[in-house]
Amino acid sequence: MNSLKTDVLIIGAGGAGLVAAIHAKEQGVSVKVLTKEYPTRSQTCMAQGGINAALGNVSEDSVENHIANTLKSAHGQADEEAIRFMCSEALETVAWLENIGVCFSRTEDGKIAQRRLGGASAPRACYAQDYTGLKILHTLYDKALSLGIDIENEKFLLELLEDTQGGVSGALMLDIRSGELQKYEANAVILASGGYSRIYDKNSTNSTASTGDGIAAALRVGAKLIDMEFVQFHPTALKKSSILISESARGEGGYLLNSKGERFTNELAPRDEVSRAIHEEMLKGEEIFLDIRHLGEDFIEEGLPQERKLAKLYEDVDPVHDLIPIKPVAHYTMGGIEVDNKSQTSVSGLFACGECANHRVHGANRLGGNSLLEIVVFGKEAGINAAKMAKKSTQLQEKRSIIEKIQGYTNEIDFYEKKQSLGDLLYTKVGIVRKKGELQEVLEEIKLLKSQLPSMGVSDSSKVYNTNLLEFIEFHNVLDVAEVVVRAALKRDKSCGAHFMEEV
Ligand SMILES: Cc1cc2nc3c(=O)[nH]c(=O)nc-3n(C[C@H](O)[C@H](O)[C@H](O)COP(=O)(O)OP(=O)(O)OC[C@H]3O[C@@H](n4cnc5c(N)ncnc54)[C@H](O)[C@@H]3O)c2cc1C
């Protein structure tokens, strides 16, 4: 197997990966970005509501208020210094995004428009209609291409490669197109591979790619993971498809109603509180709806065009005239790979940023608009610090790939069915409200599934575009990550933010 060498290797071409790539490249080192999908399809493009910065363009606001709101929502589980850094950098971050070409929506006097999201004391989220993530991601991609950054698509991370000093110095990838294994050597590796909400399978707003592959690979080389039990359930996903209806719909004045047409909660409370309020109503047999009819067609068309399209397409309702049926589903994973303030993990040579990392800025519950901010602020740190480290030279150890391990697996049990039923089990028992006995049951189920893996091998033996193989590897990763989530939930026996334990 030929080895390809670069200074900084980045796994993931979402917002975090591309920001890291741009900043690393600007330090004068060689940079390669590998992604299992196409960059512009990364999940960042799904972000709708906005990116937080206390610009005060619509009403008075301050960095101190942004810090205070973020700390409150984190339920004491975040690092105040890290939050202070992120919120203080936010103003320059939005200016940088605008500078490289992001077309933010505008106020009538030409300033960047801002809207209020849950848990914020002022309209703070800068947005591009309800396509904020898409505009940011595409602009970052353009910028990365203009800098000549080498981006390779359809490369699937199998394993991180360790060097003889016990650090990470590369990655073993599967070329999806050819089915060949490829070894990439690097002086520093940045994981920017996104979150793990798809362990809940279809009960998630996330793209199917969010299977926590990077986190599972980091775990296998001994990187520390933290706060894995903190999974955020978003209150308003479409009932049939789990597609997100952005918090901006409530931020702009939308109501939550039960089947009797009654409001039952403060719609702009943090997400953990709103999701629990909905969960309680659902336990009483109520159906829950989002109502934005009173905002009027002109407003909806101008400010929330994507939400209207999604509701029409996937729920067969027009929010201008109809109530939107919704339910809470897994949306964002606060837990992840532990990093310091330089985005360095506990393993030498390995950095992480974006949703796969935990910079301790969200704690037990993330505020809407703070993730896009985090990926740009800490993506920059990861890029710069990895580039600084990319001076050392290393020698790789030999590693067996997962592909070799699963070669002898038989195909008696359908893993697709198991993947879906595990997602449902996690949704009901490791979801908005958790019980110790049920967590234990899920852990046993995960152990059982792991022991059955050798009978769940792939049926498709082709090399080219073997999605059956990729999905099996993702399922492997899902099991590893789900096990850590359940073990972490069992360890934390007190309720905290998104982790809510029912007393027995
Ligand atoms: C519907 C929706 C709406 C949202 N709205 C907002 C919002 O308004 N404001 C806000 O702040 N946040 C929002 N978020 C959250 C935010 O979008 C994400 O947290 C953020 O975009 C994550 O960026 P990332 O770069 O870390 O990961 P991603 O954008 O998920 O990118 C991950 C990258 O890693 C790659 N990858 C994964 N596994 C592998 C592998 N095995 N091998 C190779 N490559 C791999 C993927 O292909 C992808 O390129 C929203 C999230 C969703 C789902």
C-alpha cells in the first residue's frame, strides 16, 4: 500500500474541517482534507437558524450577556474561560465570514440582521434567511479551493495510524470509489468528523453521515471522550420524517400547541426544557404542533422560506394555513473528544474540532446558534495549532484494518434491522427522560449486538462503491459510540441539562 504524505491531514470537510484547513494553509504548511461525502453535502449545510455574535444590531446586547446565557444553559458543565474566549471572538468571526463572502441577511439600514433563538436574552443569531449553514459551508468551500487546498471526496476513515512514539501520525482510509485501502501520513491530524446523533438512527435531525466514526476511531487509539451522555433533543422536528423545523420559527414568534390548541410552555426556553415539556404532554396522549400561521405569508416567505418548503414536502402541510405536527428528536451531541484550548486531544499529534470535539463550551445543553460559532472559532485554533506542530517527523506502526477483521464474518443476521431497532431503543430509553434500569437494559443489548457482529457481515462482496460495507463499518462505530453514551449516562446518576434521570 502506497503512503501519501502531508503536513496537516484533516478528516471531515464540514464547517469545522474547512475552517481548520483554511487557517492551517495560511500558516504555510501542506494541507489535505478527506471526507466520506462531498464537502458541500456535509451536515453543516443543514444549519438554518444562525450563528451567534453579540453585535447588537437589532437591540442592545453585549458579549457579557452572550457569556451569561451560554453559561446558564450549560448547567455548570462548561469551562467559563473557553466560553469567554468563544463569545469574545464571535464578533471578529462573523466579520471574517462576511469578508470571505457569506451573504448574511440585512436589516433595513444595511447591518447584519439578527434573530432571537432559545435561551438568548437578545436577538443574537446572524443569519442568511434560514439557509445559514449552507451559505457558510459553500463560502468556506470556495475559499478553500481558492487557496489550493487539496480536498479528496469519498474517502472513508477506517483507523487513525499510530507512530512509534504512541502519537497519531496519519489515517487509514477506504477509497469508496475503488474499494482500495490508502494510508495517509501526516505530522498532525485534525478530526473534524461531526457528531453522533445518528446512533438514534432515524430519530434524529442529522444527516445519515453523523455516525460518530471519528469519535470511535479516536477512542480506539486511546483518546479521552467526555460528556458523552449529553445528547440534545431538539423540540421541533417534523413528526413523520424527523426533519428539523428551525428554532428560528419560534424565535420569530411561533407557538407550541397541544391537541386542545393550548400553549403549554415558554417556547423560547432552552431546548432541554422545551423538549421535556413536549415529552410530558405527549405522555398525556397529546399531539404537539408548531403554529406560525399568525406570522403571515409575506413574513414566512421572506424569513422562513426553507421551513415552509420542508413542511409542505415532508409533512404535507402549509405553515401559512396549517399547524405543523412536530416531535422532539436527537439533534446535537455535546459530548465528544476531549481537547485543550489549543484543540489538542489527549493523544499527541491528534487535534479535534467541531461537533466531534468537546471544547467545553456547551456543557449539558447547547444554545442555538453557538455550534456554528464554535466550529469557526475553534476550527481556526485547531488549524493554526496543528500547523505549528507539523514540523516533527515520525515513523508509522503497522495496523490491521477493520476490513481485514471483518473478512471472515458471516451474514446470518441483518444488521440494518438491528441498526434501526437500536436507534429506536436508544430513543425511548436513552432519550429525553432516562431511568437507571432501562439504561442498564440498553447496555446489555449493545453488548449482545457486539457479540453478534461476527454473524452480521456484509453480503455485497464488490469493491467499487460498496455501500453495504460502509454501512456495516458505520454500524460498528455506532455500537462503540452508543456504548460510551450509555455507560456515561449510567455514571451520572443526577439530572443535568439534556441528561434527565427519572427518580425511581
Ligand atoms: C438540521 C440542523 C440545523 C442546525 N442549525 C444550526 C443553527 O442554526 N446554528 C448552529 O449554531 N448550529 C446548528 N446546527 C448544528 C451545526 O450545524 C453542527 O453542529 C455543525 O455544522 C457541525 O459541523 P462539523 O464541521 O463539526 O461537522 P459536519 O458538518 O457534520 O461535517 C462532518 C464531516 O466529516 C465527514 N466524515 C464523517 N465521518 C467520516 C469518515 N468516517 N471518513 C471521512 N469523513 C467523515 C463528513 O463527510 C463531513 O464532511 C444544526 C444542525 C442540524 C442537523
